[in-house]
Amino acid sequence: MDRNSIIGFALIILLVITYVFYNQHVQKQYYEQKRLDSIADAKIHPKATPLDTAKLNKQATPTAAEAINDSLRKGMPPAYNGQAQSLKLENKKLALEFSTKGAFPTSAEIKAYKTYGQDPLYLFKGNGNQLAAILHVNNGDVSTADLYFTPTIINEPSGDKTIDFMADLGGGKKIDIIYTLLADDYLMNCNIHLTGIPTSTLTMNWQIAGLHTEKDITNERASCQVYYHFKNDNDDYFTIRNDDRKTLSDGPVSWIGFRKQYFSSILVANDGFSTAEIAPKSKPLDSSVAVALSNNMEVALKPGNDETVSLKWYIGPNDYKTFKVYKMGFDEMVPLGYGVMAFVKYVNKGLLIPIFYFLSSFITNYGIIIMLMTLMIRLILSFFTYKSYLSAAKMRVLKPEIDALRTKYADDQQKFGMEQMKLYRTAGVNPLGGCLPTLFQIPILFAMYYMFPNFLEFRQKPFLWAKDLSTYDSIYNFGFNIPWYGDHISLFTLLMTASSLWLAIYNRNMTTQDPNNPALKYMPFIFPFMLLGIFNKMAAALTFYYTFSNLISIAMQFVIQKYFIDEKAIHAQLQENKNKPAAPSKWAQKLEQIQKAQQEKTKQLGGKK
């Protein structure tokens, strides 16, 4: 690895550090602001019951139904009187619990998965979860969340199950909310049918409080995002922050999805939402809740006496393969590269994910899959790796001549630079030959950075001492937090750091050192320690990949240097090249012209003095 290789390696690491630091800085500001807001609010308001978001919403936006006191309710239609009861709708994948008051699911258990503590996994449960329509009835607005429904359960021979919730508002007005859960699917149909309630638009309120299910709630909350997909197939997302409202008015919205690291709840409107507003709920959040949202949407209806709003509701895992089956763009909710690194998602989709699914079709150990993926990727990049090591060998062979030029032109660095480039040109050496192959690895580096922590398949998959490859491996917990490092020791991160140092030491004897840039000599030894604190909280799958990749680099370099690179033959070839000087490249000519111009300018300035 020559100086250019070190520069390329430094650029890669600098990009990683900059990106991770930026994310951590934003997250730190977010949670600090949340803490300050909670303290300020506690001084003004009495302590609220955790997760009593439905009550808070009712206090903020009272409906006509709530304004009716108990004595008046006795003479009201059946929809205004009743007692809330719970019903269960269940298939092979989901167990949903509904309330007859409001006719919406109050809990959703995803059967095939467990929490990090191996408890049944509920995406949401209890207060703070509802799907309600706002009806204009008798010169007032009534929320279906305040109405009592009569349920009718239908079990189809196919295994599909349907609940028809009907609320009679009197005077020929009624509303049916019909849920159909297919026998073996995460996608549920939901039809809202209005009778005798003419309206051109139906306003809906969707609230969700996603429960804490993973090991680290800080990482879980930081990964909570809202995705939305427009009818024109454009899509976007935003990471949930405190009071960060988002209004979607750029066209009909096909679906809105709430993503919580490895599980999602997605509401799809067959005819699209005409407008939508997404509002995170900053309080109350306790240790059992990752994030809470309140979304308001409008659906345009055709004029007439009977109207129906057709919805689909996905409740399940962020499984890339499952999302692709639905062909609705749900796969964008698996973050495989975004922001300035959005281009790497195509590396993931076109290269890494197909390799992963191919290997996982016959291998069940995900640590071995990571190792085989690493070997296959390094094999694909082996041509560039060989070129990098070959360039480093050429630079080492030319080092005595470069040192002689450096001594000869010790007082004239511009002249030394020109003569150095001349030597490279006549010998047929590209000074960037060791740098560019290293830079070609950036897409793979960042593709892995996104894929491993976000790919559902690694969740709760053990390997060696790591119980869960989707989160950090902790071999010792301090019980307190160490700034920059954390509250635990990740062994894979330590091994990644140790292997990086080993690689740097191994490369030291293979690298031509520039005495004018002594910092380059120590840079490869400093970066591993800088990354130690950053990667200590990252997924074990990622840190194991970097560790194993470092070991492969050491092995490849040893094999290439010992069996494929003959420095005597290279030296003879370079000397032969100097006897048959080739025409300089356009890049070399341009560089030489710049150096000559700088030299002339220096002479002119010296003459004026």
C-alpha cells in the first residue's frame, strides 16, 4: 500500500466518520430537546398517565358525541350507547384485537416473531392506537372512535375471516367498518361504508404508538421513520423528530407507512389520500414505547347517498422479499441507502441482496453467510486489489530513485515534483494506481453499512458469542456510560480494531513513506481507535463483516506479494520501459504544464525581490 493507497483508505474512513458523526449529533440534539421539553411541560401540567394519548386527543379536539351527557344519551340512537367489548381476529401470521367502541384494532401481535426478551411481539397495544373517521351528522362532527358498533363475524371456508362493525346513528344513517383478514397474510382489507351520510370527503385520524421490541431503545427510536408513496410512484420518507409535522399535498398519496426498525404498519388507500398530515406525538413516551404518531388524512368520495372508502392495512415485518411480492413500493421501507449515499441501494439490490438470498437458500448459519459473501465480494474486487498491490510494488521498486531525486532537489520541491512525474511517466507507473482501486470499494463499504443493521433476516440470529447479529454483541456491561465509547464492550468491535491495526502494521513495510508527510505514516494507526467508539453500538453483523474483511485483506496481500508479484521482474520491466519512453498521457502533460507554470511564477517573484 503506497501513499496514494493510504490517502484512498483515509478518504473512505473520513467519509464513514463524517456520516456517523452527523447522525449521532442529530440524534443527540433530538433527545436532549425531548428531555428539556418534558421538564418544562412537567412544571406546567400535572403528571399524565403514560400512553394516555387517546385522552389527550379528546381533550384537544372534543367531538359532538362527547358533548352529549349521560342523561341525553339514553334517548340517542344505538351508536351513542353501549359498552366496549373486545373481539379477536386471527390468522396464521397475525392476532388482532378489536374494540366494539370505535371499531378499530387496539393490539396487533405478529406471531412469528418475539421481542428481544423473547416475549410475544406486539407492534402496538392499548391506548394511543386507533383508526377513526370523522362524520358530519346532525350539524356536528362525530368521530367513529366515540361510537358503539355491533359486530358480525364471518368465517369463510378458505380460512379468511371478516368482522362487519355496524353503527346505527338513527334516521337512516349508519356506518359499516368491515375488516377482512386473509388466511395467511399480513395485509388486511378495511372498507368504510357510509349509508345516508352524503359527503364529498372523509377525514380520517390514524394514531399509532409503536412498542419497544428491540435490545436498544435509543437505536430503535432513532430508526423510526414515516414513508409515503404518491400515486405518480414518487416516494419519500422522514425520520421522526419531536414536533416535526409533515403535510403531504403534492398529489394523491397511495400509502403512508410507519416504520419501527424491523416492523411496520402501512395504511393503503385504493383511490389515494387526497391530503395527509403526519404529526409525531412528543408525549407521553415511556420505556415501553418507541414512538407515537397521529396522522390525519382525507379521502375524496364520489357524490351520492352511499359511499365506500377501500383501504388495505399492512401490519408485519420489514421483510424485503415480502415487500417485493406486494408490488406497491413497500420495499423502499427497508433503508438500503439514502441521502448522499442513496446510490448504494442499487449496489444492495443488484448485487448484495441476490448473493445473500442465494446463500441463505441452503445455508442457515448467518455468520457463515457473511463470511461467504465477503469472500465472493473480495473475489469480484480481486482485479482491483491486485492492481493496487502491483502499483505499490512498482512504487517500492522506484523508491531508491525517488529518494535520490528528493536529495538532489531538496531545495526545490517543484523541480522534484516535475522530475518525479517524469520518472513515473518513463517507467510506465501510474501514481494513482494504488488509490483508485481503493476508492472503488466505497460503494461496497457503504452498502454493507446500510444492509446489515437494517436487514430483517439478521434479527435474533446468533453467531459465536453474539446472540443477535442485528444489534451489538455485548460481552461486558459497565453499568455506566463512558463518553464516546458507551456502556458495554463489543468483542467484534475490538476484533475489528485489532485486525485494522494488524493490517496497518503489515502494510507498513510494504508502503513507501514520504518524509515530507509524516502524518501519513501514523494515519492508519489512528483511524481504528477513532472508529472504536463509533462501531461499539453497531450491529454485530456489520462489525464481524469488517473484521473478517480485514483478515481476508491480510491473507490476500500475503498471497499476492509472495506468489504473484516478483519485484525483480517488475524492476527489470520498469528499466526497459525507461529505455522505450512512451508518449505522456494528457493527464501527465497537464500536470507537467501546471508544475512548469508554478516554477516560472516562482522565478519571476524571486527576480522581483
